[in-house]
Amino acid sequence: MPKGKALSKTYLVEVMPISKGGTQGLLSYFSSIKILPGTLVKVPLRNSLTTAVVLNTKSAVSAKSDIRRASYALKKIARKDIFAGGLSSAFLSAVQETATYYATTPSALLLLLLPKMLLEEPELWTPGFHRRKPGVHHKETFLLQVETEERFGQYRALVRQCFARKTSVMFVVPTHLDAVRARGELSHGIAEFVYLFSLQEKKVLAKKTWTRAISEKHPVLFITTPAGVSFHRQDLETIIVERENSRAYRTLTRPYIHLKTFLEILTRKTGRQLVLGDSVLSLETLWKEKNQMLSDSSVTYSELSLIRWRLSAAPATLVDAKSQLKEKGKFEIFTPELKALIARALQEKQKIFLFGARKGLAPTTVCGDCGFILPCLNCGAPVVLHGKTGSSTTYLCHACGSHRDSTTLCGYCGSWKLTALGIGTEKIAAEARELFPEASVAILDKDHAPTDAKARVIVKKFVEEGQILVGTELAFFHLEKVPYSALVSVDSLFSIPDFGISERIFYLVSRLREMTQHEVIVQTRNIGKQILAWASQGNIIDFYQSEMAERQELLYPPFSIFIKVTGIMNKELGIRNIKERFLKWQPDVLKDSLILRIPRENWPDEELSSKLSLLGREFSIKVDPESIL
């Protein structure tokens, strides 16, 4: 550290490293240059250089007492390691608030939000990031709940309005395939100003897209997956979140966040317009819109929002699948109505999609003597029966990937009487091949299409020459329109004791109806379930009112916030050891997890968030999780 006169030309710089094991606090360095907050720099850390963002810079003279109290010698940030680009103060503020909300660290959140390829080359980041626009005011959130075709018509009009005002638009979609489709729908007449950013593109192309979109003098439409939400231009005024109800916006690894929450906070900090769109918006978003004065006061919703409470799509017929027995005494997978629909599609030389909620042959195996559900020997999750080559079978765990011999005995009572229950995609496909031997039958799920490239091959073949396609939710991301479809089995989802399962089932049926051109059959052994009738009719309002009434009575989200803490190692012991730390918030123990239920108006609670963020990496923390199971 310089002494004497040199000290007056030296600055103390506080930075936040952006690293996987990112420290929770700040680190201090010195610099001969006054570095603006938000600037990206490379700093020496643990014998290597790490990318960091500057949070504060002050004269070394004014910070002399702090420097003297330091127990270590400050290292220098070299001039060559200071980059011209960086992150705006509003973006950093949104990161800090989101980190508190999800009980994580800003460093971990930045690592998630900033693409690795850009962290490796910080010079690609936005120059002029530090300039603030005067008079930033929070705008109302605009909601679009209409069919896809009409929704994209609204988007096209909105983009052109923004271009007329000389402002840019960011269009966020859950997956790369959604981004490709959105570019096709929105590029008409403005293709030269439309940029698609996705980490599934080649690295060189992704970099080129990013830099050209930043430097383009004309306003741009920047279509991106969650990987590009840190994109910044001074004229960026509108952020559109398409397929707002998609589960793909939730992260599957640490830190566990919902991207929509971050974008809501970011638009509030920056004064940008936020648009949320889907055929069926999430129940939480609809609840906030209908109860603006009761929900988060920082988010208001525009009266101009276009919300249709009935989804007009292909007509759907509910079919009772109970007691469909073969002569051999087995349950029929296909009802007479479904067989007739498949036969008609094949006769008309049309394609048909058969949806199954689970992969494999059977999602669950139960002991016929004691009722024990066969678990994975590695992680304890229920195993799924899969077919192998020939007629042999094996059990596969979809949670950890472990295999288990199908000739096993019950682990609880030792009985050999194991019964496979439920209907998986392999069983649906096998039945279709048996009933319609002349037809081509393909399967689209994660087992048969572990990569997007493989999925595209399956879909291409189906579109060009296929007849019957069996698939899970994965098919929704790859198929556009099919003449006929059927929901063969969703009954296994009703057995999941989770607060969000009804919304998921309603959304699945709605997506299936919307992607079908002519007719849908929904067959179920739960014919009395009102949710299926509402979904088949596109009756969103009655489903919403019923679900909200039930959730309010049980204090489920959105009326409260769940926080789930799960031990990664030595689960039961780990949860018992930390329970006492959270007694103030009256925790419950569910299986191997600690569950906290916090009134929505009391979250985020800074004390609780701080305690949670101090837990080691041997615990996973999920705030407002999709499931508490």
C-alpha cells in the first residue's frame, strides 16, 4: 500500500467477487485509478484472478483508519484489469434485493445471472452503464392472458410502438426453442433489428449477437432465454416475459430462484415496463392483479391488461377410463373413444399426439402384501419400471439415475408380490403398437431424447412421416401444432399431496388443448375431478376462484411463503441440529426437510434471510418452492 503523498492519489476499492464459492462479504483492494461503482474488474484472489464488480470507491486518505485496522496487506487492482463495461446501480440493487428474498448471496446470484462467456471477457459488457436516466418512475405491470396467436399479435404491436418511441425491447422466453419460435413470429418487417441470444448458440455467434445488439444505433428487439437478462442498453424500456407460467423459469441448482421475481424487482428499480404473458397465467400473478391493495404494494398492474378468463382452443372431451377391462382381466389403457380417435386420425392420414405424465412403463411399484412403495436404494425416491432390450425390465430412479434389478423383493416385508402401477410412455407406446401394428409409433421423453438435438430428430421424423407420437411435457417445447391429441394418463399426478399440483394439471391440459387443431380426448379414472372439467372447457375463472378459496383456507401460497430447508448430507441429523435456530418462526419437519411458513406480508424477513444464508452448503434452501415434498 502506498504511503505519504502517494496515498492522496490512491483509492480504496470494495468489490464483490463473482465466483462459485463466492464470499458473502466484500473484499477490499487499492487502486491508483478512481473506479466507478458497477465496473467489472479482475482481482487477485486465492492465487488467481477472479472477476468482481466494484461496489464502492473512496479516497485512501479518508479511509486511512480502515486501512490501519485491516489485519492483512491490501492488494492492488492493476490498470489492465479494469474494464470499460459494467453493471448499472439499478441492476446491482435488484440483485441485492433478490438475494435477500431468496436467502442467498449476491455473489451466487450474479454468477447465475451473468453468462460465463461474458464473465471471461468483461470488455464485452455495456459501456456507459453508470449513466442514470433522470426521473425514473415505476411503471405498472401489463398482463396478457389470451391464446398464443392473439398474444403474439399484441407483442408485435407493442414492439412497433416501442420502436416508434425510439426504445428497445427485451423479450424473455423459457427455452432456446421458444426463442427461435418467437424470432419467427416477431421478425416480420424488423428482422434487421431482431437479435436472438442463447447459450445453445455457438459461442462465437452468441458473442457477436451480444455486441451487435449493444452497439446497434437503432432500437432493438433482444430475444433471450434467462441467460441474457443482464443485457442493458440506455434505451431499453420494456421487458416481456413470455410463457410466464412455465416451470423452466425456476432454477434447478443453487441458488434456487424464480427468474420472474428478479425481473419484477429489476423493472421496478429501472422504471421499465414489465409485460407478463401466457395462455394461462400463474395463479399468483392473477391473485396479485385481482388484489392489488392486499398484495405486494411495490407491484401494481395496469388496468389495460388483457385477461381472458376462458381459453378458446380445440374442443376437449372428458372420457371415463374406469373399469376398462380386457378379457384377460387387465385394465385397458385406451378407452373405446380414444381407439376410435386414433383410428380416425390414421384413416385421415393425420397425426396424433398421446400425452403421458410419466416416463417408463409404470411410475410406481407397490408391494401387494404390505403396501410398501419400492424406493431407490441410493436416494429413497420411488423407482420407475422401464423396459430394456427384448422383454426384460429394470427399475430406474429419475431423481439420481440409479438402476435396480426388476427381480427384487419388497424391502419392508420381503414379499415377491410387487405390482407395477400407473401408465408410463413406454406402456402407452407398446399398447399403440399392439392395437395399430401398421402405424409408426415414436416416443418423445427425456429417456428417448436426452438432448435437444435428439428431440429435434424425433419431431422432424414425426412431422415428415410419423403417425403416432407418445410424449411427456418435453413435447410441448418441441411440437407446434398437431391435428389430434389425447391425454392418456394424468391420474398419477392427482396422488401427489402437494399444494401446486392442481395448477400444474390445469396448465398441462390447457397446453395440450392449445397445441391441438381439431380434437382432444382427456381420459381419466378421476372423472369426478372438477379441475379436469374446467380445464377441458378452458374455464379459468371458476378454477381460479375455487383454488384461491382452498389455498386461503389452508394458508397456502400466495397467502403465505413456504421456505424449505433440506439437508444434503446426513439428512435427519442435519435437520434436527438446525431446527432450534429457527424456533422463533415455528418450523415443521416434513420428511427430511424443515418447512417454514411465513405470512406473505412479513417476507422478506432480513433476520431470517440472514440466518438462512449462513447455513453451509450441506443444506439447500428454497424460498417459495414449487413443491414442499
